[in-house]
Amino acid sequence: MISPGLLILYVEDPARSSHFYRKLLDRTPVFVSPGYVGFDFGNGLGLGLWSTTSTEFVSGGTGNRSEIAIVLDGDNAIDAIHDKWKAEGVEIEQSPFDAVFGRTFVARDPDGHRIRICPPDK
């Protein structure tokens, strides 16, 4: 069976994005270089922040048409993290609301990548 182990976001400034995700996720990167920063979530999945100016960057195109989804159980937990992030200056693209799948909201990182907070699938 094949399982994803790493999500990669292409970013303009890995140091800036590293600082953002360090605060957002409350964890320290496990790998840092000028063109790449890696985070390990401890559950077999990691997040890589890869510089768009790296000589090893081979992906073309622009735009951010995907989301990182962080699952939190309970409306109070979702609203609490929204309030915390908003107070810390995180851009909120979509305020909390009740979707067909439950309470959710969307934030954006410094490069415009979407971060959705949502409940677990039931």
C-alpha cells in the first residue's frame, strides 16, 4: 500500500514561511536549509517548504489551488483556534461557519496557501 508521507508547499521565502508554520503548528522544523525547511508531524506525515527560487525547483506555474486541512474535533476547538490565529495576525480568508460537513474556516499563509480547519469525517 502506498501512503503519502510529505506535503510540499512552494514558497517565496522559506525562512518567513518556516516562522509562520513554527508558530501556527507549535513545532520546530526537523530540517532547515536556505532553500528548504521540513516539519515532521510525528504521525508519518511531514510538511516541506521549498523555495520557488531554488535551482532544484522544477514545478512550473503559479497559484495556490490546494489546502492543508487540520482536523479538530468540536466547534469550540475550531472557534478557539480561529480566535487565536486571528489575534496573532494570521490572515483569515473565510470566517468560521457551519458547512454540510461541520464547523470550518480557512486561513492563509504568507504565500497564499489555504489552511482549512475542519471536523473529522463522521
